[in-house]
Amino acid sequence: MKQVLVTGASGCVGRHVLPLLVERGWTVHAVSSREIAPEHGVEWHRSDLLDSRQVVDLVERVRATHLLHLAWYLPPGRWANADESYQWVQASIGLMRAFHRAGGQRMVGAGSCLEYDWSAGVCSEDRTPLTPHTGYGACKNALQELLAAYCRDRNLSSAWGRIFFLYGPHEHPDRLVSAAVRALLKGEPARCSHGRQIRDYLYAGDVADAFVTLLESELTGPVNIASGDPVRLSEIVRRVGDLLGRPDLIHLGAIPAASTDVPVVVADTTRLVARLDWRPRYTLDAGLEATIAWWRARLKAETTEAVQ
């Protein structure tokens, strides 16, 4: 029987992962540190993954054949070099060891394009140097190397999906797409940088689908999770303005670009496409429309709650 334990299941990617796994016949165990409403086909477990005793107890009880490790803590405004990332490396090692002792067979972890040297522009799994410019990227890369070594030495199967830039429902409200959508839905200006940066954005539902495909495969090692379709940030926010009928509220150049910004950060998706035969389901417009619909419903609910 295919049994999977999903950490970070209440996050942006995790929420999209769960129904895909259920649809594909998995017995799904999901982990959260807080109470979650019941969901069809998913058994929820409340556990603090930073507590080693709780981790061992959880893994022993579930005894899943597969582990999809999406959990991490990204504190707003200080995620790049937050102390929590170092805690999560230690916690993830404990989770990995407990999973192995409980008879687990395959582990897939979530990495980041921030593991790469961004000056390369186009990032490839086997050619681009791994020289992170943030503590977050360094921690993700360190965990990837530890996971690969641990599994190799114990004859376990493992893979590592490096997420590039995503957007969609449940994303943090201050991220590019969410911030622009929220502002325009409120009739406020969306203040952005010049927008000439070229990035590789992928809808969260497609990120989830790529991870599930990777989990179900026998492919090992790092795999870039991205669209393979570079786009200027200005084009993304302009599309948001057009879809909401408020292009006048898109204010490019209103804020300075980040000091760490580089002109181009895109993914070489050859391995994802050729080895997994995977391609995105959502076009940029379709993903933005789904994101807009979700935020419209969310803001309406927030307004209703405030009135009551």
C-alpha cells in the first residue's frame, strides 16, 4: 500500500499536494502544528516537527512508505538569514533518520533556486555552482547534500525538488503576485520596482503536481521545479492589472529594486521534462485568474468577519 507522510501540508504547496495524492490513490497522512479542518481522504496529525520526541512518535505511528518534506519556517521580512532555517536543518535530519528507522522507502525534499549562484542566470542541476547568497539558501543546500549522502549510504531512494518562483492561493500576502492582486481588489495602487527582472514563475498547483510526479517516480537527486518559460516581472503585474480591469493602478518603478536583484534567474527544466515527462497545466493567465478568484473570496470573507 502506498502511504505518504506530507510535512508542510497546510502551506501554499502542501494544500495543492494533498488532493492530488488522494486522487492518485495514496493513503495520505498530513502534518501541521495547528488544528486543521478535516479533509476528505487525508488523516491529519498535529505535531511540532522541531520537537524530536514528537517527530519520532509521529513517524512510528504512521509508518509511511514515502515522505514528502515540504515544511520550513519563513518569517516575513527576515526569512533570508533567519535563525529558524538552521533549526529546520537539524529537525529535518531527525525526521529523515526517524523515517528510515521506521522502514521508509523514499524521501523527497523541497529545495530552492536560492541554492544556486544567481550570477549564472540560467540554473542547471549539473552545471550551475551551488553558492547560495542567503542563509536560507545555504541551509537548503546543506540539507540536500545530507539527504543525498544519508540515503546513498543506506540504500534509500531520495530526490530534491528545487522550487524557483511560485504564486497562487495561500501564498504570503506580501509576495509579488499576492500583493498586486490584493491591492487592486481593494482599489489601491500596486507599487512595484521597475519590473525588468526576468524570472521563472510557476503556479502553486503546478508546483504541487511536479512534486507528486517526482515522488511517484524513481528519479533521484536534484530536479528544478519551474515553468521553463521566463517572464519579466513587469509582464506579470501588468497581466494582473489587465485581468482585473485596473491597469491604471500598476505603478512600476514606485519602489527600488532589492540590492540582491540580478537581471535573470531562470531554470533549466530539461531534467524535469525529459526524465519525468512533466509539463505545467496552467498558463500564466489561467494561474493568475485562479489566484485572483481565491483572493477575492478571501478578502470577502475577511470583510464579513470584521463586520460580525
